Amino acid sequence: METIKASLDNWLLNILDISDNMSMSIVRHEYIGTDGAELEILGTRPREISFRAYFFGFSVFSLGLEETPENTPGAVPEWVVPSSYYNHYSFVKYLNDSQLQEHVLNHPKYGIILGFVESFQVYHDDTQDFVAIDIRFIEKDIQNRKLLAPDFALNVDQQFVDQLNKGIAAASRSMQSSGFGSLLGKVIDPAVSIAQQFRETSQDIRKFINECDKNIQAFDNFLYNVTAPLNAIDAAVMYIGDVPSLLIGSINGACNRIIASFAGISNLPLQFVNNFLLQSQLLYDTITVGDNKEFFQTHVKSVTAGAILRQSGAFLNTEKKNTSRQTAPGDTFDANGNRVRQAIVAPIMTTQDLDYMIAQIRTNVQSAVVLDRNNTSLRTLSATIIDQYNTLRKNLRTTKVMQVNNMPLMALLLQLGQPYYMADLYLSMNPQIRNPNFVSGNITVYG
């Protein structure tokens, strides 16, 4: 039987019995007292290519194979080492020395494949000057990255950018349908009022322009003393400099100033959300008069609702990464119960705080959707946050308040059947505890 020509790096291989193995990665969730299992599909495992390479003959020189084109199935490098019996010693040594090295396999059907040699096995027949080497090759990298779950924080940011872009488009459509289409498409100088840039207009357009100038000035002056902008989102939004872009950009700038002004309490998500919702309502209340009041109120509500959704997504992502809730913060006590170091415990959210925060946000989003039922991007962003909330809440411990009658905190943990490292978490949850050796009164504990 004639062998197949292939190559591994600069080694020419004569192979037979080549096979590919493609399998699914499936997790079986089995439960006591039940038949069968719940299956969780994690995707396809990396492709495994197994083949047997034959080494025979006595050629010791490099061999030029210029007649075979490169980068095609079955092609080999122009200069390769032939697979002779003599050279198999060097080949085995090469595989041993390059266990952590990425290899280039030129497959006879698939062409160039990058990966690693997982294992190889050598069979000798020295009486015939013949060696067979079985090689298992694993293809590297993820072949379809669209199947990967996107990073949650990046996904929320991108959805918020999408909402702002669609907000600009929605403002343009609303202006067009209201008879203000002549204002679209012209680049606006933000240093000059809009009214000075559109002089020959009808009375209705003049009223709308004056309302734009008034409201944009109010948005720009909102919390004007805060100078820490959030430029990452602004750089991604497709602002083209016309009236809708100026309007949405001004509202988003006001949201950025609100967020920046509360940066000092960003480790207290519930308080942050309450303050942001209060300030966003004050921003909404600045629009009190005008024939086009509903137009401006709709877009203020939409942008501010999207901004708090994005910020709440950052909070949920932080909570997800906060492993102090589930794991020990380090050895803070020795075997005799003596403190050896002070643990730094990050503020954590209880299920009650999380539920209340999400309820507040959903109420705010609902008020924005009522004003604009066609705002699908805001609903998509809201659904993403709710999905993350549902996932996170499953991993949160519930809390309860119990009456404790003067006992050491370690004894309380022992009574509750909880590990000693929870002591620092309990001290952070109960700031009224002055001495952990004498704990009494109403104490918040994990249920």
C-alpha cells in the first residue's frame, strides 16, 4: 500500500491510517434518586488527528520538493528532512525537545494546521530497518469564536452604544415626521446657538430651535462643576454633528457628569442607583414648557435609563467577580484562634439589596418604554441586565436577622455551621459589633 505524503514542521512524513476525531464536550448533571441526567453542551472539543508515520531507508540528506506548491493540502516545505530509518532518531529527539512548541502539520486533505503533539509512540523493527511512530496531534485555538459567551461588561457597553446610536436615529425620524427635516444633515457648531445657524425658517421650526437651545444649555449646565467625563462610550457613538447628535450627546454628557459626581460611592451600588435616579429625575424635570416638550422628555428618559442600566451592569459584573463572598479571604486566624492579619473585605450586596436595586431600575426603564414603545434597544439592554441579575442571584446567600445573647463571633459561626473566615464578612455586615468576643443584639447573618 502506498503511503501518503505529509509534513510536520520541516520533517517529511510517510503516513498511513490517518484519522480525525471530533467530539462534543457534554457535562452530565446527575441527581440522587432520579433516572437519566441533565445534559449541558459546552461545545466541540478540539480536533484530534491521529496517524502513523513510517521511517525506512538510509537517506540522511535534506530533500528538495519544489514540484509541490506550498500552502495546499499535501504540500510540504521546500526543504525537508526525509523520513528514513536513520533520521528517526533525530525525529524522536525533536519531538521530545519540542513538547511545548507549536507545530505546523500539513494535512494531506486540510492543508496547514497549527497545533501541538499530545503524544507519540514508537514501534521498532530493527531487523528490517523499519520504524513506525503513532502521533496524536491536537489542533490549537478556537475555530468559531462567535459561539463564545461575550464578556458581560463589554456586551453591556456595546448595547448602550447601540441604544445611543438608535436614539440619534429615532430623534432624526421624529424631527422628519414633525416637519423639521430641514434641520437634518447640517453640521452644527456647538459653540454657537442653533438659532444663529438657521435664520430663514418657519415659525414652527423657529420654536423648535429655541427649545433645542434652551434644553441643551440646561443639559450642559447640569452638575457643571463635575469635570470627569466618561469618554469611552462617547468615542464609540456615531455622532455626526447635526441637531439630533448634539441633543443626544448633550443628554449623555449630563449622565456622565452625574455618574462621575457619585464615583466616590460607587462601591455602594444601592445608594449609587438611588442618587442617580433622583438626579436623572431632576434632569427630566428641567423640561417644563414648550410645544415639543414630549420630544425632549422622551429622549431624556431613554438616555438616562440606558445610562443607569449600563452602570448597574458594571455593578453586577463586580459582584460576580467578588469571590470574597464564596471563598476565604486568606488565613486571618491561626489554629489557636488568634488573628494573624486583618482581612480586607469588599462591600457586598445582599439579596434584598440586589432585588431592591433591580426593582428601582426596572421601574425607571418602564417609564421610558411607556414614552416610546418602539425603543427596542433599551428593552434589549434591560433584558441583558435582568439575565445577569437572575444568574447572579442564584449564587447569592440570603440574609436574616437573629437575636444573639452575648457570645463570641466564632461561637456564633460554629452554631450556624459556617467557616471561620466568615467572621470578617459578618463584621463588615454588622458595623455595630464593637468587640467580636462579645456579640449581642440583632445580628445580620447568612441564612
